Amino acid sequence: MSSLKTRLSDVHPAKDHDKVDGDLLSLDYGLTSEGFCQVVRSAAGSSRFLITPDGVDIGLPPAVAWQIARLRGSKPIADRRPARRISIVDLFSGSGGMALGAGWAVDALGMKSKNELVLDIDAEAVDVNQFNNLARKEYVGSVRDLFSPLSLRSTDEPSRLDPASSILPEGAWLAGIAPIDLLIGGPPCQGHSSLNNHTRGQDDRNQLYFWMAAAAHALRAKVVIIENVATVMADAGDVVGATHNKLLQLGYEILFADILSADRVGVAQTRRRHFTVAVQKGILGPFAKFAGTWLKNLRLPPVSLMDAIMDLEDIEIVDAYDAPSELSDENKRRIDYLFAKGLYELPEHQRPDSHKDGHTYPAVYGRLRADRPAGTLSTGFLSPGRGRYIHPTRRRTLTLHEGARVQGFPDDFKFIGASGMVPSRTSIARMIGDAVPPPLAFHVVLTALAATEQGSIGS
């Protein structure tokens, strides 16, 4: 096969070409004689990738076809070897969805990831993360064990503080990692979640968001990206504002602090999440002034639910990953009723008593629509009583495999541990539902790194 670089002239006319362009960052998808291509151009770096169709309909918009081929496990082939390495620390990491997307972004700018640290309190999730992303160091525990925000909170001039003042004795080894290029993290969001009707806005876990500023200081991170639920701004203590204030005092520019919807960047799900993107002022490049607008206005052709999972409708079941949930007789009857009547919402008289008479979550026991993205996938997507998780064409709920696809995990991402451990179905569902969709992380990290001066990151 000839190199991708010599084949890009084969990109078909505009109808077969998707382009998201900015003043100094462009993202292109096209169809070539050898497959689908992705081209990224930025002052911070650029790349050209080819991905094989793998049975994907070539009549689809190239950006959609690229996403489907990637979900099915086709790996993009780069036209050149990376020249620089980007160091990454992943806090509140879960199973590694954000780190996976960050790695794609680094690749897209012609560089290579160097995962220095993965940290989470969930040992199984860290194990899965290590199998797929392979960090140099793993830590099972809390950020409270390693970092301290006390020095930052006690001064209005944190830039004068020694970074070591934000490190606890147990984390003394962190000094050997610093400085890092990219710090990413999604602090626990249950305290902010709209599903938490009891302590939302006043949950102690909300304050872990501020630990990202402490970690940024301790590790002298050049770029910081924080992810959380869309309702994080409702925190009673304004933890986001406090964190932004400290990052500004530490010499960062806040390039983006807003909500993004996953369905606008190639994910078959309408998940909405808040992102903060901060970059050290000394390394800002020309694109920085446009980065927030570029990211907010980013639109790729939508990927429907069936675009993502069509090939899994009747896949042979060889293990629990593709096995549907065992349903109670009552839930079987509810699903049969939906299909027999051609409905997508379960009528009131068919619901259990707890979901009648003005119930809060009307999507529960709902059937998914094939021709549009799914709603937000929660950790309970294996049960029809936890949300709209009934398959659009089959009388069952989504499988783990389908849930992973809806969340943007490709088939080459394996939910097994580096130790050889295989998590339970419940654990895998939790890892999938809690994850940052990798394509969403890809676009956020791509924007952040493109905002840096050429040569200012990586080694």
C-alpha cells in the first residue's frame, strides 16, 4: 500500500469531504481510494491518518464513516513517525476513556503520548486503564493522599509558592514526574449530578474539583483539562470559580469553560459535560485566542445509535460482553408491549407503581430510537428500569459491547485488567457509564494542544 501522504490527492469532491476549519486549526475527513482519511493541521503539529472501511458504507459522510470504522476496531495508520513525546498525568481516571481520547489527539498532532501516572480509587478501573493505556506509574487511592490544596487556598500569590508545597509526604515521588505537558481529570461528579436529589450542590466530593489546581501546581503542568457534569456550575461553594481563580493566579489562561455535547463530535449519545481548558500563558500560540470559539462551534455530522451498533444486533454471543441482561417476567412483558404497539414510551398503566403519577424520569422503561443518538448513558444501562436502554429493534436492553460503542469506546479497547483480571458485568457497566467519551476528549485535548506555541510542549 502506498503511503497516505501520496494518496491524499485522491480525496473526492466536497460531497465526500467533511471539514471543520478555524483560523489556525483544521480537521478534515475525506474518502480516498484506500479508505477514509483524517487530516489535522495546526501550528502545534499536524498529521494524516488512513483508516480502512471495514464493511462501513462508503456513502456515509466521511466523518461518520471514520467514527464507525474506528468503533469497530480499525486502527488509523499514520503517514509519519512522531518526533516528540507528550507527558500525561490522568487523575480521577476511571477505566481510561479520557486518556484514550487524549492519546488520539496527541497522535493527530504528529506526536506520541507518554503516560506518566494514572490515579483512581477504583482498583479495577485502574487495572483496565493500565491494560489499554499503560502508564509508567499507577496509584490506587485518592488525590487527597498525594496532593494538598492548603497552600494554594492560603495565598493570593500562589505562583510564588514552591510546587512541593502542594505535595504531601506520601507523594514525594511526584517531583520526579514534573514538569508534565498535560494534566487531565474528571473529578467525581455524583455530588453535582441531576440524579442526586439529596446533597447536590453541597456534597463534599464536589470539592475534589479544586484538587486539580493543586495537582497542576505540584506537577507544573503546561496544559490542564478538567471534565465534569453540566450542573457543576451549580455547586453551592462555587468550586469551579475558585479553581479557575487559582489557575489564573498560577499563570494559566482559561481558554474554555463551558458545556459540550458529545453528539456534536461523533458520539452516538447526547451526553453533555462541562470542560475547563487552561494553558500556561507563556506557551500560548496564535490559535489560543480562537480556541474557545472553535471548540464551542465544533460540529461533525451526527452518528446515530444504529450507525454505532448495527453490526452487533445479532452477533454471536461468546462471552458476557455481548450477552443481553436476564430480564424479569415483568420487564419482558413491558418490552413486548412497546414492540407490539410500536411505542417508544411505556404508558403509565404499564409502569411499576414507583414510576406512576408524575414520576421524575419519563425515559425509564423507554425504547431507544435507531435514527438518532442515544440519551446520556448511565452506569445502569443494563437495566430497562434505569433509563431509556431498550434496544430499538431487538426485545432486550443494550449489551456491554453496545454500551461501550455508544460511549465511544472502540472494539480494540478491552475491559480487562493488566493483571489479567476480568471485571464483573456490573463493574464494566460502571466503568463505561462513568467514562468520558474518548471522541469528546479527543476534540477537547486537540483544541488545547493546538493552542500552544509550536515546540513548547513535548520532548
